[in-house]
Amino acid sequence: MNQQRIDGGARRAVFAPVDSGARVDAVVRRIGDAIELGLLGDGEQLPGESELAGQLGVSTVTLREALMALRQQGLVTTRRGRGGGSFVSLPEAPGEERLKVRLHGWSTEELRDLGDHWAALSGTAAGLAAERTEPEDLVPLRRTAEELARAEDAAARSRLYGRFHVELAAAAQSARLTREQVALQTEVGALLCLVLGDGEYREEVSGRLRFVISAVQDGAHESARELTERCVRESMARLIALRLSL
């Protein structure tokens, strides 16, 4: 399924320079996370090697090694010749049984801890966005919330839900919060397929996200933070309840 190209702060965070350290691993993780979350669309062509290496602040040798690893993971394909280059290959969502096995690998304490981290991260981002955001920063949030309201399958819903939280961090004008949110969503996002398959809950989440957008637009930072935290905690409560039932 082709994804609409994502612009704005969330996209800039994907192509911002990586942190120092294990550079190849850092590049693989950054681009791989963005692909799995849908921040880079299926079939989208990545920038040329020299340009992308410059954006990420790494050598072309490091970038080539990272692209090779991404190809081995099935996240990138490379075409030669005219019109060639490196293209995003969105992975298929794991089946429900595989996701349940993955969920079973988490203890309820670990899920609660993950939920606390997510709520703190997204709540802070929402509060800051209400203080700092410009009207144009709300466009990606509205678009994602509307796409979520129409999404038919659980995998698309989970990607859009995760993307909303990334874009919320981007609206807070914090590159660090945005990168943290991308990493967190790749950890929890696939599991959310297990609860977002419920059409009723999908509608409930869509409504909650619209309330968050309204609070951010109104500059109501406390309300935006509380609404976002409540949305996150409800999602994690459903995951924990499912984990207990396995």
C-alpha cells in the first residue's frame, strides 16, 4: 500500500544528523524505524547517496553499509540504471498470532513502564506544542487523524496512530523529542495492531486525537497534556488487559 509522503518536522527529524557512536547501526535504526512507522512511504525514493550521507552527517561508505543492511532486512530495494536508486519497501505487518507471541514476551510490569514512558513523552510534547505551535504545524496532525478515522486494517491504524504521536513531538519543535518518539513507536506500534482492529476503539481514538488537536490549537497546554496522556494510558491499559488474557 503506498503511503502519502510525509512532510514537516517529523520528516526533518528522520534526515537529521545521527548521533555519534555506532554510525552504521544508528543509520540503519533511524531509517528502518521511519520506514516501519510509515514516515517514509512505500515505494518512495530515498535521496541520492551523497545527499543522504550529507543530511545524516555520515560518510558515503557508512551510508552504503547501512543501505546494504536495510536491503537485507527487506526495508529497502535498489534499482540500477536510469531512474534507479534506493526505494522504500514497507514490510508486511506480522500476523495476529505472531503479535500475540511478541506481546506475551512482555511482562505486565514492562508494559506499564513502557506506557509511563510513552505518556510522559507524548504528554510533554502536547504541552509544548500548545505553547509553540504555528497553525501550519497542525496540518499534518489533522491529516493523520482523518486518515486514521478512515483506515480499514489494523496495521494501517497502528502506523497512523504512531505517526500522530511523532508529528505531535515535531509540532513541539523538538528534534530530540521527535526522534525519541520515533524509537518508542517502533517498539510499541506493531503491538497496537492487536487493539486497533476494533472499529469502535478506532473511532474512540480518532475522537481523542481531535480533542488533542483542538487543545493544542487553543494553546491550552495543560489540557493538551492531560488529553494526550489519557489517550496513551487507555491504549496501554487495553494492551495490558490483552496480555493478561493470553
